Amino acid sequence: MLKHRILKKAAAIAMAAAISISGSTAVMASALDNARQEKEKAEQNLNSVNSNIQDIRNKQSSLQSEINALDAELVTTIANIAVIEDEIKQKEAELQQAKADLVVAQETEAKQYASMKERISYMYINGGEISFFNALLGANDFADALKRVQMFNSVYKYDRNLLTEYQETERQIAALIDQIAEEEADMQEEQRSLEEQKSALNVMVAKKSQEMDNFSAKLASAQALAAQYKETIEQQNRVIAEEVAAQQRREEEARRKAEAEAAAAAEREASRSSQSSREDNSSDSGNRDDSNSGSSESSSGSSSSSSSSSSSSSSSSGSSSSGSSSSGSSSSGSSSSGSSSSGGGSSSSGSGSGQAVANYACNFIGNPYVWGGESLTNGADCSGFVKSVYAHFGVSLPHSSAAQRSVGYGVSASDIRPGDIVCYSGHVAIYIGGGQIVHASNERTGITIGGNYAYRSVVAIRRVF
């Protein structure tokens, strides 16, 4: 009974210590939970910001690709402007030479005409020493007179033919001047269009660059925010670590204190019990052996019972723990494999002939030129016009004069046929035969026929059909 009271008192002290530890733990748990909640909130915010950062970077990458493409187009346009400037200079030189040739032809014609008039006047008008009439009168016979008439006619025809030849040369030179002037005007218009394209491209590049700067600013702001959230997470991790360590220290200290108090109480109780036992032994020495024997048996039995109870309690606790542990079920998620479908794109080889292409293209003569356009009726630029004409025959071409230099296969100028694509620097046209082309020339002339396909330096001739 005495030992039982000692055990009960020790248990009460231990329970009091446990309650104290529990109270301390509750206070600590509250601070720990707050730290963990703050950390979880910061992690969620960080994930959101990182997602935003990735989105900004993806947009930057896409925008940079657009800027690179615009830069490449701008470089090509600038190169085309340089080429057409040189070609305009050549046309100007040709025009000046043709004008000079026209002046020479006109002067030669005037001289020939004056000489012819002088000879006619000398031959047919009286007063000349060997005038026509004097020549007839001076003839020895009819044959001689006929011969003299034929000589006069020959001189007249020679003069007349020479004058006609000079006039034809003059007419051809004048026509050449008109043609060169028209070609120069077209090239100047193309140059103006290229300059407009250059300006538009510069504006687009500047706009895209500004968008890139905005993205960079947004990215810097998001990265700064992410750094703050990372710092918050690190701070909360430190708080959590400190709180856990402090909690463990307090729990260990409380446990040691409780154990020490329980041991001291047990020792005091044992001392009191020993003192009481000695007093009882002194008063009743006759019954000491039997009492001791009974007490020993009772104590042994009690100890055995206590041991058995402790073992049973331990076994029950172990069983309960084991059961609780084994009751947890793990579920494995089933993964379903997604079905992937591959779609095959169809490619049309197109049908038709070069002559059909040329005939169809001529249906749109007189329609407007619109930079970047592909409409055969509402407006197209040079490559857009060729692209849309060939699209009618089921052929897909790129909307780029540079890219169209690689379509189909190349042919020589000696083998050029209707429907062939004639490529210049920064320009394309469709050959229609007879040395002519149809093309979306410029805003002034729109879709028109050009009388000389070699009015500019031909870079390539491509055949699709």
C-alpha cells in the first residue's frame, strides 16, 4: 500500500509536469503555426510571381523574334533601296544619252533636209548651171535624156530615203526617251514605296523595342517581388527552426525537471515509509518475521501484478499503435495515357499552265497597288499580286519578293516563257510574252503591263509550271 501511494504521487507530479509542458507547447505551437502560415503564403505568392516571370520571358522571346524578323526585312529593304538608286542613276545616264542621240539625229535630219532641198532646187528650178531642164535640153537623144531623168530621180530617191531613215531614227530615239523616262518614273515610284516601307519598318521596330523595354521593366519588378518573397520564406524558415529548437529545449528541460521532482518525491516517501517500518518493528518484534514474510509475499505479488499490468498496458499500447499504423491505406493514382493524334497536312501541287497564269494575271490590270496587300481587286503589292495569282491555280507562294526567288526552278532569259516569275531586287513580276510583264508596280500605276521585262537588272527567273 505504501509503495502504491508513492507511485500515485509520482504519477501526479509527472502529470502536473506534463500539463505544464503542454501549456508551454501550446504557446509555442501558436507561434510556429503563424510562421508556417506566413511561409506558405509567401510560397504561394512566389509561385504566382515566378509564373508571371516565365510568362513575361515567353512574351519577350516571341517579341524578340518579331523584332529580328523586322530587322531582317529592314536590312533587305535598305539594300533594295541602294540597288534601285544605282539603277535609277543608270536610267538617268541612259536617258541623257538618248536625249543627246536625239539632238544629233535631229541635227542630221535638218542638215539632210536642207541638202535635199538645195539639190532639188538646183535640179528643178531654173538658174542652175545644170538644172533639170538644161540637162534635158542638152541631151543628145532620147536615150540620153531618159538617162539624165533617171539620174535625177535616183538622186531624189536617195535624198528622200536618207531623210526618211533619219526621221525614223529620230522617231525611235524619241520613243526610247519616252520609254526610259517612263521606266525611270516607275523606278522612282518603287524607290518611294521602298522608302515608305523603310519608314514603316522603323516605326514598327521602335514600337516593338518600346514593348520590349516595358517587358523588361515588368520583369525587373517581378524579379524584385520574387526576391522579397524568397527573403520572407527564408526569414520564416529561420523563425520556424528557432521556435522548434526552443520548443525542444523547453520540453527537455520540463521533462528533466518533472523527472527530478518525481524522483525527489519518491525518495521522500520511501524515507517516510522506512521510518514508519522501523517504528512498527520496534513495537512488535514477535510478529516481525510473519509480517515481513506476508509483506514480502504481498509486495512480490503486488510487484508481479504491477509488472503484469504494466506489460499488459504496454502490449495494449503497442497493439493500439500498430493497429493505428496499419489502418492507414495508401491509394495509388491511376494514370491514363493521353492519346496523341497526328494530323498530316495536305500539299497541293497545283494545276494549270504558264500561259493560263499570264492570262489570268492580266484580268486585274488597272487595280490598285497596296503595300502588304494580297487582294487582286482591292490592292496588292508586287509579291502579294504574284502570290494571289498563283493561289488561283492551287499553288502556295510566300508573300516576299526575296523568298519568291527560290520557288519552282530557275530558267535562263533565253528560255523565258509566259507565267514565269521575273525577280528583281525588291520586286517581282509575271512574264506574259513578247518581252512584256504584268506586275503590281507602284501606287501611281497600280497593276499594269510593262513593255520591257529587262527594264531593270533581272536577278532570277523562276518557273512553277
